[in-house]
Amino acid sequence: MSDPGAVLADLRDESEELDALVADLPAERWADPTPADGWTLAHQIAHLAWTDRQALLSATDPDAFADAVRVALQSPLTFVDEGAEAGARQRPERLLAGWREGREALLRALGGRPDGAKLGWFGPPMSVASMATGRLMETWAHGQDVADALGVTRTPTARLRHVARIGVRARDFSYAAHQLDPPAEEFRVELRAPDGTLWTYGPEDAGQRVTGDALEFCLLVTQRAHRNDVPDVRAEGAEAERWLGIAQAFAGPPGKGRAPGAGRSRAAGGSA
């Protein structure tokens, strides 16, 4: 079980790293396109701000959040894009200020919740640590879209362990999202961390195995890189290979992902 305090500290750091990428951009740059179809830099930050507000509502007013879920489920395939679109129409300085204010309020709210508290979400309820991990994963993934759009190289950090962990834990969801039955057996996953140490998940004697670079694995499970473009993520076993073709660390329907060769990640530390 993750330590909520440690995850919240990493979430703050991840958010501040992304903030530094956009803080000094001229207003006109916020309309620059990103690798996500139809999404500008403004859409990326607006999406994070919208989702932070939903998480804050869940942590502070569960009844109001339940009402928000009911409204969202009236348009289950479009409500995320609609939230990003509405936020992206704001002036950049207002959008940036709102994101900053909202994420700080969320950090305070999550930090004040008792251990073991369950928070409602658009999927199953989550613990404080799980909610913070989900926010960090999204912040990192959308931050990658921003970095790629700006041509910025990001240095991978130990915070990737949260993204990797949620990617591994979401294995069965990835199968379900593609209307497939998940395998009964656990997989072994061994990832080389940015500092050269090994992050491991699952039984050592598992027949199905995934090994390789942690950054490339995180890019794959957040669908920021195509399977063909992460050569240092290797599968042993047909079922492990199938998983890598459908893996997603995020809730909701399968995304389009990126086409083969479409923007090999500019994040540093992979084998590219």
C-alpha cells in the first residue's frame, strides 16, 4: 500500500514540473497543437484543472460529486472532452491560475482525509493514495503531451514508479476495456528505474513476463508511445505480448494512442 503523504508530495512535484513548462509561455502559444487529436496546450491544462476539481469535490462534498457523476454519465463518451473544451476557452492567465488554485486545494483536502477513507470516482471508489496516484499519472501523461508539443526533453524521475504501478495494476481493466477476459495468472513485470535499480511486480516464477525500461513502459501504458516505438519493453509469452498491445493505465474506453513512429518521445532516459 502506498504512503499517501509520499504520493501527495510527488504529485506536488510532478505538477510543479509541468507548471514550469507553461508558466512563461506567451498567450498565443497556448493554442499550439499537442499530440492528442484536437487538443491544444490549453486543453491539456484545462483537462487537468477540470479533473482536479472533480477529485476535490469527491473529497469535500460526496453528495455533490455523486450529482456530478450522474450528469457526466448522460454523455459518457464526451464529458471529458467537454470539460477540457470549456476550460480551454479561458484566457491563459486565468486558466493557469485556476489550475494552480485547484491543485493546491486538492492536495490540502487529500492530506486531511483519514487513512482508509474511500473517495467516490467515475469508476470504483478509491483510497486517498490511489486518488493521488491517479492524479499524478494523469499529470505526468498530459505533461508528456505538453513537453512533446514544445519540443522539450524531460528527465525521468523516481516518480515514474507511481505511473508504472498503476499501469501494472490496471492490467485486468485493460482486458475488460477491450471486451476480453483477463488471464487468471499474474504476470511478472521487471522494470529498470531511472536510477538503474529494478522495480518488480508479480511472482518471480510467473510464466508470462514483461521486462525493460520503466520510462518506455510508462509511455506505453499511458498511450504516449506506440508498442512499436518502445523496443526496450519486452514480453515473454503470448499473453504478455497481447497485454502490451492493449495496456492502458487510465479509466474509460480505449484511446486511439499514437501511431507507429508518431513522435518518438522526447523524454530522456529511454533507449531511443
